[in-house]
Amino acid sequence: MLTGVKIIDFTNYLPGPFATLRLAELGAEVIKIEGPNGDPARHVEPMGKGQGVIFTSNNRGKHSHFLNLKDTTDLNKVKELILEADVIIESFRPGVMKRLTLDYETIQTYHPTIVYCSLVGYGENTLYSTFGSHDLNYMAISGMLAQWKDDKGRPIHPSQQIADLVGGIVASERVLAGLVQRGINGKGSYHQVSMADTMTALMGNHHLVHQVTEMKQGVEVLAGTIVNYCLYETSDGRYMALGALEKKFWQSFCLAVEHPEWIACHMMKVSDPVYKQVSAVFKEQSFTDWIGVSEQVDCCLTPVLEIDEVPKSSYHQQRGNFVYDDNWSCIQQYSDLRNPQKKK
């Protein structure tokens, strides 16, 4: 749907590249401006297993130009590319693009229809505005990180960069909104997306729940407090996610495991004796057996898959969500198949 849209991408690492990846998958042409040594993500080496995995995951289907923005000749090349572009997205610290004369105020004087998005950590006019920051910082300052704690009340370090990825999604959303507005009134626009603010926005339910109930973990019934919406261990130490919030799904589950007497226990708390009974039933069968149940009974039951199991699952295979790249011997998300002409 974005065929004919040209994007100049000045971003590195994860949030910005993920944003422009989403736009590239919709058909946009993304021209990635990298420094002489390339995006630092090219050199991220995961545990001695080879370089560039993070870069490859988030920059497929783009065209890179290696330029030194402090060099006048290279800077002029960038400005020529901008004249033909529809969108600019950058993720430098505030003030960097202005020093390079690549800020929105400067560019819009000669390209008034440009849609310009700055993806930043903390936004403007705060004590943190010019500070370095990463995903863990945004998770922490938004209150999101405190939502997952161990049995001693310590926050659990996440293994997924949630703030970076959600920030990228919001940035792509704002770019699309800018393109829609331009289509309506012919004008360009400037957008600043703060990843810390984005994560804080995701906590809206939690803030309102806390004001009303003083509970800090959001909606109580969604926080592992009731028997029909909980994680259960199998006989081989794996876990299944039961999300049977609605009574019809809970009833389907109860009948499937031949315990109709549990139907009346819908929405019971995990402190109720029925929780131990349900847990005991889950421990009677293996993870594989329960996957079989989840694929036959409509009761909101799914396996908690490890990363190496995801591509092999029946759901993802039926959706065609993964394809192997022989050059990298790693899994590429199937969104590449939507734009085969851009696949490297």
C-alpha cells in the first residue's frame, strides 16, 4: 500500500529500524543512511555466534548508503536524496540533526511536504532529555518493569526489548498518520515519539485501576489470580496458558478434562481448593499431550512455547509465518514474502 513512498532512514540499532521495516513491508522504499562504519547493529555479536543478526532481522528489504554526515560532500548527497523523499525518520539525541542542518525546521523550508519523525528516548524539556538511554530504562521509568516480579518481589529482567519495539510501532503509526494528513491537505508535518512516553501510555489501565482500587498490578482477574485465567505446569515441567475468561470457554475446558463439577467454579481465585485440583490435572499429562488438547478444544488454551519451538508449531506453519534464509541459516519472518521483489 506504500508503493511509491520513499523514506530516508537515519536510525540505528532496533527501534527506528523496526519502524522502517514495518513501512518497507507495506511497500515503501527505505533508503538507510549509515555512517562510514555502518549501523552499530551490524557489529553486534551474540555470544560469538557471528555478526549482524540484529541488523539483518530489522533491515531486510532496505537500501543502504554509507555516508559521513560531517563531510560536506556526503551531506549534500543526503540533501539530494531528501528532495526526492516523502518521509524522514531519525533517532539521534535532540540537537544533532539541527547541527547537521537536517532538522525539520531547516528541511521544511525547501521541502514543505516532508513528513518528519524523530524517535527519542525521553522527549524534550525534561531532566532526562539529553541523557543516553535504552529499552530497560524506558521499561523502568514507565512502571512497566515493576509488573513482573519474582517471589521475593524483585523485578524480573526482560529478555525482549518491549519498549524499543513498541516505540518502533508507534513511530511507524505516526508516519502513516502524517502521510494521511498530507494526502488530505497537502502539508508536511513533524512528529516526535518518546519511547518512555510510549511505554507510559501502555500503563493507562493500570493507573486507573490503581486510582480506583489501589491495586498495582492492573486488572486483577488478568494478573494470574483466578483459576480460569492462569498458567499451569504439565507433567514434564512445561507450561500451558489457560485464558478461559468467558464462561463458555471455561465450560468447554471442564468438559474436555471430564470435570463438569468445576463449571460452577468459574472466576474462582487461585486461593480456592479448585486451583490445586486443576493444577493436579494439568500435571497428569505431558506438554505434548496438552498441545493436542489445545488444538482440538475451543477453550483458550495454548502452549508456552520456547523460541526454537515457535516456527515448528502448527499455528505458525499454517500461517506461513517463517521462512528459512539459506545464506544466514536463520529464520526470517514471513513478512518478507509479501514483498519478494525487495528480499535480498
